[in-house]
Amino acid sequence: MAESKAYRVLVSGRVQGVGYRYTAARIANELGVCGWVRNLRDGDVELHIEHELEETLEVMMNRLRNEPSTARVDGFHTEQTQPARFAGFEIRY
């Protein structure tokens, strides 16, 4: 089994109250990406995403820049991090 790649993603803009976390979870499940998503107190959304294929993570990040249509992404910061070997994807509250 190949070693997973992982990213911490911070998304800013109009990303709370517009279904962003649920869209992220749907995309992750479609692509087989593991990790989590949560709202932050400052209005941003934070994600931890991991998968064996870098290309799959790039597809997810590209989709997160444009979905859902109700969101407005003003900032999208990524940094590579250590995989935590999550078994699935969850919305954290």
C-alpha cells in the first residue's frame, strides 16, 4: 500500500452557512478521500484531507474552490501535513 499524502486546508470567504462542509464531505466520499472538515470561530473552514494519490487530492482541492455555488471562496491556503490514517471522512462540530 502506498503512503498517503495529507493536506491541511484553510478556506476563507462566505463559507459558513452555505453548505460548504456538507459539500466537502460529499466530494470526499465521491473521491475516496479521508479526513475531516470543521467551521472555525473566525468564519473560515478548516479541512484535513488525505489520500494515496496526490492527483485525487488536487481534484478535491480544485472542486472545493468552486463548490457549492452558494459559497464565495476568497482565500484558499494549503500546507502539506502528516497523514493521520483516517478510515473515512467526517464533519466535525
